Amino acid sequence: MVKPPLRTKSIGFKVSEEEYARLEEAARAGGFTLGEWCRQVVLGSGQETEPTGPGGAEAQALMAELVALRAILLNVLFKLANGEKPTAEEMQRLIDRADSDKLKKARERLAQAAESEGQQEEKS
């Protein structure tokens, strides 16, 4: 395995508590440490808007739609299996709920997949 180049220089800046919390959440959602996420954002600025890695923007968007679709489908199938027919209002609530957290769940799933892949590579 090739080692990354030794990092000997440091860049720092101050942020508010709220900004720090937002940065931490963005890093965590992408499966990065805060430092690594900031490094990728700064070095990638002008090229991309989000760091690549576990779940780049395209993979996250696709996974988010699949996660939402799965949530809606499973809820509807559960109702139908119990002999119930979902109303238009219930369907809209299901859609709204699935859409509200689809990106977060997608990022979590992609990070889990990347972690699992990394563990598989370590075993081989």
C-alpha cells in the first residue's frame, strides 16, 4: 500500500459554534473526519462543490432516491398486506417523510458500504 505524502504544513481559521457544528455534520455525513473533509473541500474548490469519496454527489443523489423509494414502497406494501388502502393524504405524508431524510440515510448507507469494502480489502 502506498503511503500518502507527509503533510507538514497547516492552515487554520476560526468559525462560530454554529458553523463548526455544520462543518462537523457535513464531514460526518460524507464519511470523513472534519480535517480530511475540510482539506478535500479546500483543495477541490473550483473543481467540485463537495468532496469525493464515500458517496460522491452523484452516488448520493441516486442512493437518496432509492432510499426514499424503498421507504415509500415498503410502507405502502405493508398497508396493502394488512388489507388497508392508503389515502391520498397518507401517501403524501409517506412521500414527505421519505424525502425529509433521504439524503442523510443515503450518506449513511454509502459510508457503511465504503467501510465494509475497506474491511474486505484489509482481509485480502
